[in-house]
Amino acid sequence: MGWLRDETGLDKNAANFVPLTPLSHLARAAKIYPDQLAVAYGSQHRKTYAEYHARVSQLASALANAGIKSGDVVTTLLPNLPAQVEAHFGVPACGAVINAVNTRLDVGTITYILEHSEAKLVLVDTEFLPMLETAIAAMKTPAPTIIEVPDPSANHPASNRHTTYEDFLSGGDAGFAWTMPEDEWESLALNYTSGTTGQPKGVVCHHRGAYLMTMGTVVSWQLALRPKYLTIVPLFHCNGWNHSWLMPLLGGTIICCRDITARNIYNAIADEGVTHFGGAPIVLNTLINAPEGERRSFDHTVQVFTAGAPPPAATLAGIEPLGFNVTQVYGLTETYGHVTECLWDPAWDNHPDEARYATKALTGVAMPMMEGATVHDPETLEPAPHDGKTQGEIMLRGNSVMKGYLKNPEATQEAFKGGFFHSGDLAVQHPNSYLQIKDRSKDIIISGGENISSVEVEGALARHPAVSLCAVVARPDDKWGEVPCAFVELKDGATATEAELIAHARSFLAGFKSPKHIVFQELPKTSTGKVQKFELRSIASKL
């Protein structure tokens, strides 16, 4: 062992150390899968890996020609279209950082994100162009350049107000030499959370974490070569859980889906041979409840990762006979997406259905790219016993954890206290180490896969002149998993109807964030005046 103390000449060099980056997957795929179908969107866009790589190179070149430099932020406001997939490689290929923004956000939040991120250029779908133009008009900092991405096939032709994506691309060089990271810790992506208070936080992700996420997912999803992946998870959600960066590793095909409907999903499975997709439980319910005329038959099992609120037993009972195998996963924006999985033990196959479905809904164990996913006392940081009873906070550690929050060192330090990432989610840990979420200490409502801040909804309702006090909690919903339910105390002598308050909230919030139910009652409070939300959750669950 003595010779290990003398490592003279054993330094890292270009031959034995290359910074990890998911960009390498596409560079490799273009060489070994040049004729394999890489990206498909109906009949109008079908590109091989050679063509995909060339278009990504053109985009990187065009961005560089437009003055985008290493470390600059390029924002996308796009549905799951080929341009969004290409941007996930093309933006970092010129050294820039991709900021995929939720297309369902309100104008004010988009203005904040553009200012906070200092975005230099935005790729925007024509459908969302008016919203972006309104957001930019309200900016107090330099406005980003707009590149419009029309989609005539979806009745969104070019507005003729801005340079279009294809014209922009045509000015780029298909032979452009990519700017690969010199350090795998360099920033790759910037994603904004649905913050629990105030404005959303900017989560900064690095090349190393994304690369290892792609590798770990191959193991957890037991992926083989040439899978066919349907983009149900929005690419603005944790960069589509990193799945678009993953597919070139295996020579897979990314099938783009703009509108998430049962008909479109069934058609993609039957016509394109889709083998895998991810989605919230609402997607599963959509497939279960689809009328017979929207369904298509297929002869293979489709593997599904589902995240968000755990799928109820009825959903799992309904989806499995249709040809889908569902695996529950869990993660956050701060962890690049899914980092735990309900790893299935074949010994559970013969358990009674109710027990089997309850197991399938568990939060699970750490995926291979993580060092740990454990429950701890949030105050002492001591590990909670694995007894399935003692609640604590889920804490995570591993390479697929964010660098931190942009321009917010205090929040970053708090999130990493004690050498763990603090999820804010409360859970128990069973004797077999499987996690089971019990509550969300941050009061986030997960509706159709979207995170909704109860505090943000409360703030909108509180603006109504008749509202004295309000509190918002999650109400279980068969379709969406959860929806916001508001409890409201009115001012003395004031009146307001449920419809009036919902309409009022919608004037300040994106539609999916607005409350779906209003209950007028006195709010239960502690002796110090704090609203007891656990009581409201109990009431909401029985409505």
C-alpha cells in the first residue's frame, strides 16, 4: 500500500479526465446512430441523429452570432416541441445556461424571472408571444431578444413581428464547434421553483448532476437501447426530468406531444410505438377515463414514471389492465427531478391488490445517482428510526442536487444546513428503508403535476375588499390529484360569493393556481392566532 502515497505523475489530463456533461450523449449519438430517428413531431418534423446534431449545432452557432456568451441565460417559453428539445442541447453547446420557463405562469412572474435571470434571449412559441411581450414591456432591466417559434400545425402561425426560429437557425453553422464545459461544476440550467413565499427561487444545476441523472435513470427505469419516449412531462419541469438529455445515450427517439390528451397519447403509443413516458397521476386518470373512441390498442407494456401526489389505489387498479406499468418516483426542482423510486420487489407481486397498490404509492428509496434519501428530525438533524411511524423531514444528498439558489446565498445556506438538502417534505421511513410522504411542511399543493403555493393563492384572495382572513389547503381531487381549497372569513357586514372570489383570484393568478372551492367559515386558530391548517385539511378532505 505504500506506493499509493507517491502519486508523482498521476495527474489528471485530457486523456484520462473529461468533465461530465449530457452534451456528450448527443455528440456520441450523432456518430453511432446517425440514421436512427431522434426527434419526431407528427409528420412535419422527423429528424435523424445526424440531422438533430446539425440543427443543435446551428442553434448554438446562431446564438453565438447573436452575442450570447458563456454563462449568459437563454430562456424558453415553449411547449414540448422539437425546438424545446433542440434548445436543451443547443443553448449549453454555446456555453450558455438554459432557463425553461413554465408556460402556465402569470405575466408578473415571467417579468420577475426575466429580470432576475438577466435573460439575454427568449425562444417563445407563438401561442405565448402576447404574454411574453406584455411581460417584457413591464421590465425595468434590458429586454431580451425575442425569437418566435411558430407552430402552424397547431394553428399558431408566425405573427411576423419577430425573427422566426427557422430563420434564426438558418444563419447558424451546422459544423459549429460546441463549447464544452471545462469544469463539470459549470452551470447547465436555471429552473424556477413555485416558491412558498414571495417570488420563486432560481435553482442552478450543473453539468455533472445532469449527466449522472441520465445514467442513474437508465438503471432505475431498466432502459434498453432505442427506447421511444413520449414527452408528457413538460420540459420546463426540471428540464423534463432530464429525459431529453438521456435519450441520445441509448439512441432513443423523443416523440413530442404538444397537447396532452388521451387521444394523442394513445395515438403515439399505437403509431410511434412509445415505450416510456413520465407524468402526474392526472395523466393516468385521463387514460383510464378516455372514451372508447379515443383509445387505441397496442401489444406492449408501456413503462410510466409518475410523480406528484401518490396515485390512489383506484388509479393503479384502472391503469394496469390497459397495458401500463407504473413506478412512483419523487424529487424536486432542486434535485433535477426524480431522485427516489419505488423499486419493486417481485415478492410483492402476489400481495392482495390493496396492499400492492399501497406499496406502489410509496416514495421509495434513493436512485443510483444519489448518496442518500433519509428522514431526519428537522431540528436536531438526527436520523429518524426506520419504524414506519416516526415523522421527520426528507433529506437528500448526492450529485443530482442543485448548486444553490441564484442570488440568494441565505436560502442556499438554509437549504444545505447540516450537509443535507432539506426537502421540506415530511415522511416516515419503513424498516426496509422505503420512504412514505405524510405531509408537506411548505404547504405546497400539487395539482396535475404543477406546484401551487398556498401562500400565493392566499395573497390573491386577501386583495378582495370583503376578505378579512383566508387560508388555502389541498383538497383531494379524482382528476387533478389535489386542488386549492380556500377557507375565508369575511369582514363584518361584507358579502361575497364563491364565484366572485374565484374570479377575483383568477385575475391575479394563473388559472391552475386559482382556488376551485371556497368555504366561508371562521378559521381555527391557536392561542397565538396562527391558523391551524391541519384542521382545514381534514375538513377539505370530507367536502
